[in-house]
Amino acid sequence: MSTDPKSVMQRVRHPFTSRHVQLLARDTVSPGFLRLTVGGPGLQGFLSAGFDDHTKLILPQAGLDKPNLPQLVDGRPHVEGERPTMRDYTPLHHDAERHTLTLDVALHGSGPAVEWARSAPIGQWLGLAGPRGSLVVSPQQDWHWLLGDETAMPAIERRLAELPATTRAVVRVQLANPADQRAWRSAAQLDLQWVPSLTAAVAALDLPPGMASSGPPARAAPWPRCARPSWPNPVPTPSACASPRTGSKAKPATTKSWPTPEALRPGLEHGLGVGRAVCQPGAGERAG
């Protein structure tokens, strides 16, 4: 049984928005992460439909209580005056009723955003812009691969919270500091390992039960990056797919095959995967 990839993955565009919010809380999650809660009335209407979305955190320019926000000029975001410091973060949890948003900040290295996250007073104003679009991946698949390093952890955590009990999640996360491990839970059947080498972990992965492959390895994997989704084009797809639930099988293709772990590795080292449904040779999606 083959399934149209468009029924599994959908690109959704959102109107451009920028808004002022306040820093409401700061918590230490682990030695390498701070969790910020921002919000206020300005968060009304915030949209984030994809688990690996990114929203821009905008810091106040010197001498201003609130940052100047970008506005669309001729279809492009433009900021009057000094350009503020802006960084992309994954919306971890949005509470529409309370008008709050949580963001995890990785404390690797130093920089203006990290220093602001560490020291900004509670109540300080900041800006948010976007997300301008979401890659919505259906959770109703038999299995999901979620693979990445520390920077992918917010997207993985959000995805695990979304997955239903009818699916299986294989998670491999490469950490520089084992103290940054999380006690993640999910309704899905969870196979979680914290690994010193993501390359080795990917090479050790086996195809889930019910999947078949034939022919030479494909060029790359149809996995988006967690921080900024990026898809090869065309996306290689399985030559034969069998659903663990139905046992039905797609007609094998003659020119495409399911990538081996070694072929998957370049696309997976900072990526995530969704299993089963994409079986049509040559089908693909490119995230902008």
C-alpha cells in the first residue's frame, strides 16, 4: 500500500507577525540548558503547527525598553534603526489560554542571546517574530526516528509529547555532557538512547519490522533538519514498504531503494525521520 507523501507532510504558511512579550520566568533544566517562559497579551494569536518550527527571539536594542520589531516592507521583514540581535528557537510549549510560550536555550559557548538568557531581569521586554511557516508531519505513522544533538532536543521533546500510543519512536541524541539527559516520556512506544556518537548510533539502526529494501543505496535521507528543515530534491523513497499493521506492500520501484544506515547518515546527523507512509518513487517536498 503506497501513501501520497502529501498526506504525511504538509507545508503550512502563516501570515508574518511580530510582537512584544515579556520574560516571565527562567528555570535551569540542566547544566547546559535554561528554560525561558515568555508571554503576555501580545502573544494572542501565536501559531506554531510544526514540532520543529522556529520563532525569532528579538533582543532590545541598546537604550530601548522594547526592541523595534520587524515589519514587512515590499514583502521582506525590515527593522527601523539599529538592527537588533535575533536568534531562532523552537517553540517548546505554547499555552494559548495563559498566553505563555516556553523556549529552551542551549548554553553552549557565549553570545548576546545566551548572556541575555542568563541575566535578563524578569519582566524585561523582548520581541518574537514568526513562525512564518510550519512543516506539519502527521503523527499517525507506525514509527518515527528522532535523531539529533543538543540543539535538536526541544523539537524532539515537543514531538514526543505529540505522538500517540499507536506509534513507535526511536530516539538517539548525542550529548557532550551526560548531565543534560532528560527523563522524557511519551504515549508512544519509546526507544531512547543517549549516545556519544550519532554517526555510530545511526549505523547501528535497523529498519523497523515490515519494511523491505532492494537495489543500490539511495543518495540521501528524506529527513528535515530540526533547526531549519531542508529537504533534498528529489527525495529518495522506499522501493517497497510494508505496514506493520496491514502487511500490505507497495509495488517495488526499479530505480529507488530504501537508504542504508550509511547512506542515511549525512541527512540524519542533525535530523529527524518519519517512517512508513512515503512509498512513491521520486516524490518529495522542499521546505523553504
